[in-house]
Amino acid sequence: MRAIADALYEHLDSPEATALIRAANQPGRSSADVQNVFLEEARQLGFVDESKGLFSDYLSALRPDYFISLGDTGIILEVERGKTTINNMDLLDFWKCHICDHAHYLILLVPTELRQNPTMSPRNEFATVRKRLATFFEERNYTNVRGLFLFGD
């Protein structure tokens, strides 16, 4: 898991990818614009997009952005942009990993700062998500998620 997360992080941390992600994280853009920055790298690492059937015991329409199988476990890769904390998408992504029988690890890419429109003051999304999701790694709140890799732009 760590090697895959590190490889993806290394790609995302390149000056070119960082500039493209920052441009994609502007008001009016979608998470698909962010995904396009690293989609080829994710596929080379073995991720497949929107894997169907991972949640067949729950909701058939529920699926991750990307998934990689690693034997008896796997990694869900989710990308958020405009609705990260406003619509609790970070918590939904974590919940999806928690109920998934095929993955126990989550890579979550969120904006460092988020503006819904050009005149809005930026919200510190990365810090908010880090604080919210850290509570699930306290002993009294443990879930089926064994590891979280949180990336910001």
C-alpha cells in the first residue's frame, strides 16, 4: 500500500502536476479536471476507474472513483473538489472504504484551499478533512479502514 501511495504522491508532487491541479481546483471546475492530471499514472499503478460490484451487499450505485485490488484487500482512491466538506464527501469516501469488503485503505485527494466562487474567502479544506478523519484513528472510534493517505494540492 505504502509503495503505491508513495508513487502516486511523487507524481502529484511534481511541479507540472501541482500547477495543473491548482488550475483545476478553481471555482467552476470539477473533480474530473483534477482526476485528469493523474489518471494515466493511477492506471499505470493498477487502479481501475469506478469499479462496479464492490458494494453489491449495500447499494449497487455506490462505487469509488478508482480502485486497485491487492489480494485480500485493496485501495480506494477518491478525488474531491467543490463538495469536500460542504456536502461531507470526505466522510462519505471514508464510509465507502469502511463498508467495502475489498478495500481497507483509502487515498483521498482534496484541495488545500477551496473557493466556491472567485470572491469567496478560501476555506482550508485539507486541514478540516485531516482533523475530521483523524478521529477515526483514535482507539474508541476504530473502523475497518486500516490506513488513510490524505493528499492536498
